[in-house]
Amino acid sequence: MSTGPVVEMVEVGRDYHRGGEVVHALVELSLSLDAGELVALVGPSGCGKSTALNLAAAVDRPDRGSVRVCGLDIARVAEDELVTLRRRRIGMVFQAFHLVPHLTVEENVTLPLALDGRRDADRVRGLIDRVGLAHRAGHYPSELSGGEQQRTAVARALVHQPRVVVADEPTGNLDSRTGAAVIELLDELRRSEGAALLLATHDAKVAAAADRIYELADGRLVGCG
Ligand SMILES: Nc1ncnc2c1ncn2[C@@H]1O[C@H](COP(=O)(O)OP(=O)(O)O)[C@@H](O)[C@H]1O
Ligand SMILES: [Mg+2]
């Protein structure tokens, strides 16, 4: 496994424009995520966690400062390079699961491979088995519990062997026991796959699993431990 940062942000600024007003969502944020690490971003709603995760996932670009993801300076590279980076190297887990409703568990987990023009039925079935959903492989998201939906999303996030997984409040729609089980599963899988995980949460128990915790307030880093 390679070492060194897979995500490196240096003095990043990101603004949103709302009406005539500018919202400074991130202000001079510097952080790094090394290969194989689990890092948590914590802080109250609106502090900039999702904005930071979108930069780490190369879904968005910074207004100021630099963001390197797997060695690419995402403010500078062309959009098609970002698309390839996201397809090959990034996995995402969301609070509201974001499964495709008209696809089965198996089809949802296949999606990242299919988007990259690949097929690997054994890999897909193996991961579905590891998240404990072999008996649900042919089911649709509406037929699953919240925990089962999020386990499907975890398998989907890892199927293409990403270097970086970002998880935005992945336990936010789950009860605490189900949420803890999902985090345990996500952590176990990303370790065995050698991926780094950047996790946004406002649950201190979830953050406790992290190698490092960055605390944000009003878009600024106010603590790191
Ligand atoms: N698309 C957007 N347009 C305008 N303001 C936004 C947008 N997305 C986020 N914001 C604002 O940016 C700040 C940071 O938001 P966000 O990163 O979503 O925080 P968190 O994930 O910690 O709740 C908040 O003030 C929020 O209202
Ligand atoms: Mg958020």
C-alpha cells in the first residue's frame, strides 16, 4: 500500500453565493488524510463538513488554496480528469443512502464498476456477502431497512477499490445501534481494502473510532486531535 497523503488541503477557501450575500463555507482550511487512515470531521450543522468532503471527493473545486486528491491538483485539472479520478479512486457514502430506487442491491453495488465500463460479478457478490446481504441481493431499496440500505451503500462505495472513501454523516438516518454496526463494517472493509476514510459526523461516539479528529466551526479549523 502506498503511503503519504491521499488528500491534502492547504489553506482552502470555498464560498457560496446566496442572493446578494457571500457565505464563507470554508476559511483557510488545511488538513490531510494519509493512505489507510480514518479521519473524522466534526462540528455543528453548517460548519462546512459537507463542503470539505465534496472537495476531498473531487466533486467540487476550491475558490482559494489547494486541494490534492491522489496527487491531482483538483483546482487545475480538466473536468474529464476529475470524472476519471472519481470513478476510479473515490467512494462515497451519504446520510440518506442515495441508492438508485429501481435497481436491486446487486445492481446498485455493480454501478461504480459499470460506470467505468467494467464487470466483476464475483467481486460484487463477495462484497454483498461481506456486508451481510447475500439473502437480499435481488431486493429493491424500498424493501430494505435503513441499516440494510446503508450496508448496500457501503458495498457500493468500496466495490471499485477506491483509495479514498468519504462518508457524510453515514449514521445520521440510523438508530445508534444500527449506526454503530454500519461504522464498524465500513471501518473493517476499508481497512481490509486499504482505503482511507474521511468521515463527517456530529456523533462523538462515531468520531472516537478515528485515527485523527478535525473540529470545524464556521468553516475554520478550531481543533485537531
Ligand atoms: N449550495 C449552497 N449554496 C449556498 N450556501 C451553501 C450551499 N451549501 C452549503 N452552504 C452553506 O455553507 C455553509 C457550510 O455548509 P455545509 O458544508 O453543508 O455544512 P455541514 O455539512 O457542516 O452542515 C453553511 O452556512 C451552509 O448554509
Ligand atoms: Mg453536511
